[in-house]
Amino acid sequence: MKTKELSQEEMILSYLQKGNRLTPIKALLKFDCMRLSGRIFDLRCKGYNIIMEMVEKNGKRFAEYRLYGAEKKNIWQRLKG
């Protein structure tokens, strides 16, 4: 029986649900996703509340995405566990 491969959208959602933050370069390296903003748009259309913050590092500005509330949920799960 063959297992179903996860789509980029599913992998990105799972990553964000764990309380992680995601940048376009990280999405390219981890998920081979060249258009993170497109996947984020699709997830928002499905009702996920994804926050975007502009970050500056080494003189470069880029978007960083996170799922609203996922970080708090992840902390509580770790405390319970």
C-alpha cells in the first residue's frame, strides 16, 4: 500500500501548527516551495489565520509567517506532556 505524499500546502500548515515561523527562503529549503505567499493565500482562503510580519536581518527585509495562536498552543502541549 502506497502512502499519500503531503502537498506543499499540507506540509506548510503542519509546520505552522507546531508553532514554527516560516520565511520564503526556509519554505524553499524545507518544502521546495518557490511561492510561499501563494500557499499562504490558499490557507487563508480556507480560514486559517496566518499572520505576516516584515523582518529585517543583515540589511534585508523579508516576510515571516506564523499561524495565530499556534505558538501558545504548542507551549501548553509541551507543559502538559
